[in-house]
Amino acid sequence: MKLRVLYGRSLSEDKTARRRKLRVILLSGIAVYFPFLLIIYLVFLETRVIFLTLIGLLASVVSVPVALYAYAKGFGRPLVEIWRERPDEMKWFSLKIGFLYAFALYWMILGIVEFLFGYHAFRAALISFVAAAVARDGFEIGYLRAREEKNRRTIFPDGRPIGELFQKAPGWNTIFILSAILIGGAAGAILGPVLKNSLHQTLAVGAVVGLMATLAYVWFLPSLPEVVSLVRFFIWPGLTMACTYFLILAYLLRVIFQVPLSPALDLAILTAACSGWMTLESLFLGFLKREADLSEKPLQGEAAPTA
């Protein structure tokens, strides 16, 4: 989310880099397909939950070199040199983007395949989507990291921990997040007995949480954005990422852990969790966007440059 909302413009304007990114994505997706055909065959006899978990862990392990390869391509230098210069950063990058991000993507894709399309068989092609997404973000982070002024970024993509958010109006931020959780939980409890179809649940949760995420995003902004910008943010990342988080959490709760809950309580928990998650991230996005916009404006009273 941070890559797209705050830094997406610089990469989108570089057509050469966009073509290179597309090649990296395609090569990464193809490269992991055939090894996973063998891996799936070797663990096929395990029970379904163990089978799915093992595949997810293996997919995450395989995604680590994919992320590093894409990062180096985006950065424009050999990986050995980059690792030698900033080993701590690359280790953290490998863990967060290569492993943890890939693991989350894996469950999201399974949620799409099973919940939305009712397809219960696993295929190696699913891992290709995970690898492609990891390669895309790895390339973009490397690209931005190489072009940051004086290479001041120390941790991708910008070295700004989410804890900074609570240095500004911590009480109001906490109230905002707790309110979003309560509202989301109440909406889920009401909709749970009504919505039986997983697709309808996903869209409903996405709409409710996406709206709260949009409100959270504009909370820190110095002025209300134009309607077009608000609608764009609501669609992505608001609605889209809320649906993504719902699919991840729903798949884990319902399929992996198989927690027996009533429809109302089930959807209430999932909607509340998505609301808190998205609201926290959207508040942080608004906070960073506000600081970025203010830093671009000349200081009050500063003389305008003359020719």
C-alpha cells in the first residue's frame, strides 16, 4: 500500500523500468512453476491442512531468492554488491518481503480460489502468482531505494516505522481504531446471518472496511482531497485490500483452524479484524502523505526563487 500510494508515481513514469519489471515478473513466475510440480507431488499424501501449510512454507522459502533477484534488478546493481553494502537491510527485506509477505499472499490466493471460485484442488500455478507478486514489489522497492536522495533509506521502502503514527494525537488515533473495530464487528454480526455466499461476504466486508479506511486516510490530511481521489482511494487500496485481508483471515479461520462459530460471530470477528488492520494502515498512510505534501511546499515567508 505504501509503495503505491506514496511512491507509485516515480516508477509509473519510467517506461524503461516498467518494461524491465514486467520481464522480472514473468521470469520469476515461470522459474518457480516446475520445481513446485515436484514439491506438490512429494507432499501430496499428507493430510490437507498439513499439505497446504507445507506448500505455503515452501512457497515462502522459494520466494526469498525471487525477492532478492527482483530487488537487485530494480536497484540496477549485482546482488552481491548490494548485500555487502547493507547486509542488515537485505536480511530484513528477505524475511519481510521474501518470506512473510509471500506466506500471506499464499493464503490470500487460496481464499480467492476456494471461496470465490469453489475450486478445491491445488496447482503449482498458484505459486507462480505468489512469486510474481513478490518479484513485482521487490523490483519496485529496489528501484526506489537506488534513487532515494543520498540513499538515505535504511529500511524499505522509506524507513518510517508505524509507531510514528502514535506520536501525533495518540489518543484520537486509538479511539479511531477501536471505533472502527467495534463498527466492523457490529456490521459483521448483522450481515453474517444474511449473507451466505462467500463472494457476497467478501464484497460487503470490502465495502464497509474500505469506507472506514478512506475516512482514516483523510484524517491527517491538511485538506479534503478531490472526490475523484477519494473514490480512487476507496477502490484501491480501501475496498481491494480489505477484500484481500478478509480472504486471508477467513481462509485461516474457516479452513485451516476450522473454528466452529455461528454465522454472526464468524463474520463479526473477521470484519472487526479487517477494520482494525486497514484503519491502522490507512491512518499511517494519511500521516505520511500529509508530511510528504507539507515538505514539498515552501516554508512560510520563504522568498520565491528569482531568475
